[in-house]
Amino acid sequence: PYPPPPPSAPPSPPAPPTPPPFSPPPSPPPFSPPPSGSPSYPPPPSPPAPLPSSPDPPLPPSPPAPPPFSPSPPAPPPLKPGGLTGDPHLHFAHGGEADFRGEDGAVYAMLHSRGLAVNALFEASAFFLPTRLKVRGTFMTELFVKAKSTRGRSVRIEFTPNKMPFAPVVYDDTGKAHTLRAGEPPITADDVSASVSESGHNSQVLELRTAAWKVEATARMIARSVVLRKRQIDLWLVPLRDPLAPDPQTGTVVAPHGLIGQSFDGDAIAVDGKKDHYRELWWRQSSFKSNEITTEAQAEGAIEGSGDDYKLDDVFGTDFKYARFNAAAAAPRNVSELSGQKRAAHGQARDAWQRARIGAAGVDGSEDPDRGSTSSIGVLRY
């Protein structure tokens, strides 16, 4: 007999029904306007207006925008005129100053450039301060100018207000003399012209113009002069174009020179030289015991060389150590070699010169109370 067969396994549970395939929901029917005659409904009410609110405070102003680049440095001050006033005070192109006694009867080169020579004769002449202190000084009493036009015509002018005819005399290239009188038309030779006008305080003014320079010389009385009715000449020199620009005819540079002319060197540096301070001279020369002093300064430190280097053998001479009249080329001076006090030229330089210019207020240009002033209207600060 065989054993009974094992019991059979229970049947598997039935498989779940297969889900029907996915189908998208039916699309809604397209909108169609209601048929005519259908009841209409009012539009929904508008939403309520918002409650008023307090205005917002104004926004603070925006800070200014920074500049896109740093501002440029200020332009250098304009070149100002140079000159000579009083007994004698030198005023240089960039604002520097010095006193120059010179030598009695000597002729000095004041401004020399190509085709122009301005020479001055210095003369010893004493005057009194309001304190009755006697000053033995010097003055520029005669002026001599030699000019050449761009076409080569020569003109010479002498101005000797203490001698006959007491008016400027012009010599043309033939040597003929012409006396200049106030109110008459100027005398011209190509681009060189000379004229005379009258100014206040019994003064007469000579004006000379060339293509490159304006020269103005004012003859006036020396205030409180020991010699009655003694006249001095004050000088004003102004470039009409850049003094260091190439010559239009030769294309080369001839830098001006002379006691004043050398200061037109284009470096915008003012150089002060030695000055005469009357109180200091009074103490040093006599310990305040004498009633007179003698000026001494020779512009040391502000000029190249010494005063003797600027002497001329002839009143219309052009030959000296720093000659320029016939020079083909010449460089400006080297200011670093001068021993005087140096400072940058400032914007007030032109105004200071105008205050010092003779004829504007009758003063001689000295604003230092210890140097004194020879005013033609009797005002002196000591």
C-alpha cells in the first residue's frame, strides 16, 4: 500500500481587475452668449475705495555726485609788467622787488631784447623825508631807447625832462630829430610808434610801442627834493607777446635781459633782492645821531652778476655782458643761481604792481613802511 498524497496548495487569490485606460475629462462646452430674452443680471459692485492715509514724508535730497575727475590745478598767474620807480625801486616781472642805487652819471641797460634797447641814466639826488631826515639817493633822470622795426628801420628816442627841450626827441633812421609834444599824433616807423601825453601832478608820459613791447616812461617831480623842480623818470615795461616765443623772422628764441628785462624768464618765480630800509641805514650809518643817510643796495641776489655788468659806454649802447639787441639766440637766466629770496608768483602780483605804478596814486611803489616812499602828493609812510 502506498502513503496518501500530500494535500494540495490553496488556490491563488484572483488578480485585481485591470483599471480602464486613462481618458481626459470632457472639455466644457464653448461659451455662448445667453439667448435674447434671457434675464440680465446687474454687474457686481465695485470694491470699496481705500481709506485715506497720511502722505509719506519727502525723501531726503540725494548727495551731489562726485566729479568724474579731480579738478585741474589753477593756471599760473599772468605775466605782469616790470618797472622802476622812486629812488630807485625795481619791480620785476613775477612780483619780486629790489633797490638799485647804481652810480652817479652811469648808464644802465634796463631792458634789452632783439631789436630793442632801453637804457637809463642814474643821477645822485637828495630828498627829505617828512621827519626832515635827508636821504642821499639816486634817481633815473634820463631815458634812451633804440628800436628797430621788423623791416629794419632804426629809431632812437631820448627823454631828458631836466634839460631843454624838456620833451622826448625822436631821431629817425636818417638822423633827423622830431620833438614829441602832448596832443600831437604819434611818430611812427613801420611797427614802431612813439607818443606823449600829460598826466596828473604836472607829469608827462612817453609811450613807445614795438611789435613785442610797450615802454611807458613818466617824468614827474621828486617830492621834497633838495634841488628845486628836479624831475625823475619812472619806467613801466610790458610784453605785448610772449617774450620767450621764437622770433617770427628768425624762428629762434632771444630771451630778454637787463636789470629788469631778465625777470621775464617764464618761470613764475618771484625773486627779491637787497633793499634799503631807511631806519636800518640810519642806525647802522650814524646810530641815529646824524640827520642824513645814504642808500646802498645794488639789487644783490635778484640779478645775474653785479650792477657793473649792466653799464654801457654810450647812452644808446647795446654792448654789455648780457647783450641781446643783435643776438641770434639767447636762453633765459637760470633763477636757481640767484641768491635772493624766492617765492611763487601769486594772483595779486598784477594788482600790487598797479598800486605801485606811478601816476595812479602818486606813490613810488614802495609799500614797505621801513623803506619809505617818495610821494608826489606829500604822503609818506615811514
